[in-house]
Amino acid sequence: MRKKIIAGNWKMNLDLQTAAGLAKDIVAHEGSLKCEVLLFPSFVFLESVKNILNKSKINIGAQNCSHRENGAFTGEVSAQQLKSLGIEYVLIGHSERREHYNERNEILKEKLKIALKYNLKPVFCCGEPKQIREANGQEDFVLNQLKESLFGFSATEISNIIIAYEPVWAIGTGLNATAEQASNMHAFIRKQFAKKYSDSFSAQLPILYGGSCNPSNAKELFSCPDVDGSLVGGASLNASDFLAIIQASQ
């Protein structure tokens, strides 16, 4: 049975004091956590939050890494630098990176290569924008993302990657994918990995849902057989909401 994973993406929010307080509030409840919990604070808070999580079972990740290994790339952060800090996970391909920073599938493939080289565990995001969903093209769109960024890797490499399906039209919009929509897309994604690799491999692959997951819809989403948890955005900024989502997964 695949273990549930709940990841909190704090995006470009909070200051040092509130980020530390949020991390402490979550750690205070770790005894009741029966799923894997990941936190993704801003780069500038990574070390401070990591120190708070250090003796807990909660893991920390970065929200991004460069597709370059090192060099004269002012403002970028490399996978090697993250690993040297003791970071374990990294988000790659979040829809906001794709939209605002023009991160194409080919660049994301390079990021995955670099992350895996330095033994970071990527959480790879895929998902369709509103106009694609309205045209019923979501399956072809997501399949193309998988083909261009992921399907060149071996099964061994992909076994170190977590997939996060995020319908772009349901991120920060107040719109929610129904449990049926989420279930159908998760099943479709799992089927593609079964075709490319094997049924047994696909059956072990964790696929998270990301798109306005909150305490009111989490239980229904997690009841879907192919939904293995969530990449939580706004609701992860409030300890009680985030912990309620974690409890719903259990």
C-alpha cells in the first residue's frame, strides 16, 4: 500500500518569525502524524526551518533549483548547494514556475537530471490550464508533459520522484476539481506509467493532488484510490488547516 504524503508549499509567503512559528506548530503534533509530511519554505528560510524540523520525522524541501549545475548565474540556487544544506526534496515544474518564468518541459528535464545527480528527491508537477480543460484536452496535455520531461528516465530514477497533478485552473482561484475529476486524471497518469514501465512499477508510484486542497474537500479527494496525498498551497500556511488535511489523509 502506498503511503500518503502531504506536502506544504509555502510559496513566497511569511516572514522568518511566522515561518518558524508555523514549523514549530506542525512539529508539536508530529506524534499523531501517520503520513509522510514535507514542508517547502522559501529559500531564505530553509536553514532556519530545517533546524526546527531536525529531530522530527517531517522532511524539508526547496521550491525550485537551477537547471545549471554551477557557474555565473546570479540569483540561482543549485541542486548541489541544496544538498550541501541537507535538503532532501525539491519542487520541479510547479505551474507558477511554468507560467511566470517560462519553464518549458525541456528545462524541467534538465532540472530533474541535476536534482537526481545530487540525490535530491523531486516532486514533479504536471497539470493543465483552464482553456485546455475546457477543450477536454487535459489528458493529451499532461501526457506531453510526462513524455518530454520524465519518460527519458529509467524506472530506477523515477522511483525517486513523486508526481503531483495540479490542475492549473484550480490553484489559487477558488475553483476546485471534483473528486471525480481528480480521480480520473490520477488514474490516467498512473496508466501512462504502467504503459511506459510496468503495472507493478506504476502501482507503487505516489501521485499527489495539488489544487486548492483544504480541510473541507481533503477527505473526499483522499478517498480516491489513485490519490496518494496532496501538494497543499494556501491551506499549508495555517497550522490548523494543514493539520486537518493531514488528519483527513489518515
